[in-house]
Amino acid sequence: MEEEIKRAREILKNAEGITVLTGAGISAESGIPTFRGEDGLWKRYNPADVDTADGFRRNPQYVWEWYNSLRELISTKEPNPAHYALSKLEKIKPYFSIITQNVDDLHRVSGNKNIIELHGNIFRTRCIECSQEEENREVPLAEIPPRCKKCGGLLRPAVVWFEDYIPLEIIDSCLLSIENSDVMLIIGTSGLVEPAASMGLVAKHTGKTVIEVNLEESTHSQKYDLVLLGKAGEILPRIIPD
Ligand code: NAD
Ligand code: ZN
């Protein structure tokens, strides 16, 4: 492991452009459960009810009660050393961006600037009538389900649900970011959810060096250049160059 830590640090030190891809694993040590882990959120809630537009149409009240409790949980959590290591890395690199599947906003709280939110943000809402999107940090929500101030329509969380489209310009900015980088760093993602799962492969196929940090091997680990197994909060601070 010492050898791998040294190698990762060297690769990151020499890199001019870095794209980071993060998943629920980077926030696990902040106390936000992952989806598929032992105490995974999906063990308690049925995603077909709370994470689909269909479920929302059937019962917006139920969906918002779940999101309200998730927002309450997340708003008490803080970034961990892995998040802070990434904000340090952004400051010392000419080109840097984070593609995150997380909706918890912790990369912003820890000080990163160039963040692509692939799956949206739990502290934003979108009106299902007029599409108006805005920040909403009211915790707990006074009114469930909340309504649009502009048109009175139902608001939904501005997160990506199953069968939702990710806007093409978001995908485009991910690909551009990979193109502009020489190294990709993938942290705490199972590699089961597309399109994020394929981004490490795109990086590999276009000649980038890919480093992964995860508790265990993920779907495409075998194809990456370097895989560091362990906790993100312990490994990240050790591989970020001074
Ligand atoms: P996932 O739950 O499928 O996988 C989590 C990965 O993190 C696993 O591979 C696991 O081995 C790894 N991991 C767990 N603890 C770790 C640690 N301390 N250090 C390093 N690795 C660790 O998560 P995913 O791949 O992000 O996909 C799930 C979906 O869930 C995404 O769409 C995301 O939007 C959503 N989600 C987000 C949050 C959040 O915002 N914090 C939380 C749960 C789920
Ligand atoms: Zn509206």
C-alpha cells in the first residue's frame, strides 16, 4: 500500500489537468449512508416510490416527507478529510474539476469551485409546471409538498431520478473535462450507475491515467492504472501533493 500511495502522489503531482469523479462513498465518513452499503438507504425505502417521476405523481407528499428527512440528515453533516483534500488539490492545479454523483453539496461546503453535479442537488427544487429551478435550504420544510412561488405548481427535488434525462450540456461538460485532463481520480463509486460508470473507461480509452480509491474493487477496477483500497478520508490526504 505504501508503494501505491507514493505512486498516486507522484502521478497527481505531475498532472496538469485532473478530473475527479465522486460517488456516495466519499461522503460515507461524513455520516451520510451510501445507497448499497450495509445500512444503505435503499434497504429502507423503495426507489420506485421515492426516486421516480411516476412515484412522485402518485404520492408527492410521501416523496417529500422522505426528501425532507434526507435534507434534515444531510444538513447536520460536514465534509470529511477526503473532501478537504480535494479542495486543496483544486487550488494547486491549473485545470481541475469534480464530477459528482452526490446530491449532498459537501464539495461546495469544503471549498471546491469547479463542480459538475451529475445527479443534481438536494437543496434545489424545480417546478413541474413552469420548470423554474431554485435553491431551497429550508430545513425542515414548512409546507409539504412545497409549491412554486411563481405559478403555484408542485415543486420536486432538483435531483436526477430513475428514467430522468441528464441534460446533454452536463454530459458534454463531463467529457470536455476528461478531455482537458491527463489524470482521472475516481473515489467511492460502485460503477453501477450510468453514465458515471463509463467515464473512467472514456478516460482510459483516450489515454488518461486513472486512479481509483474505494473500500473494495468496483465494476471497472481491473481496467484502471492504480487502485487504492481503503477509506477515502484516510487515503486522500496522503496522496495529495504539497
Ligand atoms: P453506491 O452507494 O452505489 O456505492 C458507494 C461506493 O463507495 C461503493 O463502491 C463502496 O465500496 C464505496 N465506499 C463506501 N464507503 C467508502 C469510504 N469510506 N471510502 C471509499 N469508498 C467507500 O454509490 P454511487 O456509486 O455514488 O451511486 C449511487 C447513487 O446514489 C448516485 O446516483 C448518487 O446520486 C446517490 N447517492 C448520493 C448520496 C450523497 O449525495 N451523499 C448518498 C447516497 C446515494
Ligand atoms: Zn412554477
